[in-house]
Amino acid sequence: MNGKTIRWITNLLLCIGTGFMITGFTTLIIGEAIDADTIRTGATMSVVSFFVIIASYVVAMLEEEV
């Protein structure tokens, strides 16, 4: 892959990860604390976003090798 493609993938992953993190945290904060499904959904989105953001940094490291 060339550097431009890697930058595009990194930006896309960061956008997806940040969006999921904000949505997950908002679900945890605004959602009803009594509803287990809301808590589970918010926590899942937050955890998934963490791994997506980590993946974006791994892709960014690949850019340095190209």
C-alpha cells in the first residue's frame, strides 16, 4: 500500500473509533442505569472503539515503514 492509502485508512479507523466511543459513553451516561441492555450496549461500543483506535495506530505505524 502507498502512504496515501494508509493515511486514508488511519483517518477512517480513527473516525469510526471516536464515533463509537462517543456513542458508547453517551449511551452509558444518558441511558437508564437500570436497563442492563443499555449498559451492555454502551460498554460494548466503548470497548470496540478502543480496539478500533488501537488498530488505527497500528496502521499508522505501517505508514512509517512504507
